[in-house]
Amino acid sequence: MEELGHSRPDLRNPALAVMADTLTDAENRYSGIPTIRREMAAYSLPEPLFENRRGEFVVTLRHSMEPAEPSCDGAQTDLLSYCTVPRTRQEIAAFLGIKMASYAIRQYVLPLVETGKLKMTILDRPGSPRQTYYKA
């Protein structure tokens, strides 16, 4: 991901690629990402964020007024209230309205565990599928 727009990947069929460039109005290969980066910089906007999410490629373009990371203070406060009894990963994700439990845990739960606001029920196996979290 870090090499996007900086290096050229190998072509699967170089002859076909050259023919497409020559015979059609095909866009110049490898020009999209450098163009995005150049234009964002020209307008003093933050670098685009490129992500590979389980088979899909996502590009996030941010306006200068938008925060780089979403603020989750309200969600964390609500989550602490929700976790007065032990909750599973799936319960927490559903409560937050997030489809991927792993994302919910990484973005919302683990920061609260690190600060001591949430505790784990299975301390010696943090990745256990039976792991639950509760308010400290």
C-alpha cells in the first residue's frame, strides 16, 4: 500500500497493455494515484488514505476541516454504560452499529482496555472467541 503511485507493478500482459495504449484512448497507466496525490497537495489537503479491506480497495479523501480520525468519545462513553455487564465482541459491534467485530474491538474497545476503563474476563487469552469485556 505504501508504494501506491511510487512504483509500477509488473504487467500481466505487456504486449496487450502497449496495444491498448496505442490503439485506444486508454488512460495513461499508473497516472491516477500520482494525480490524486499531486492535486491534494496543490490544494493543501491531507494525503489520501489508501486501505485494502478484505478484497476491496478504499481511498479516503479528506477535506482540511475534517479530523483525520473519527472522534469516538461519545461512543466510548455509551460503550462504558453498555458494558456494566460483560459483553461479547459481537454484542459490542452490534451495539455500535458496526458489522466487523474486529474493527469495533480495535477502534473502540482496546483503547478503553489500555486506559483501564474496560476489563477482559479472560486475561490470559485476550483473543479468545469467548472473551467478554466489562466496565472497570
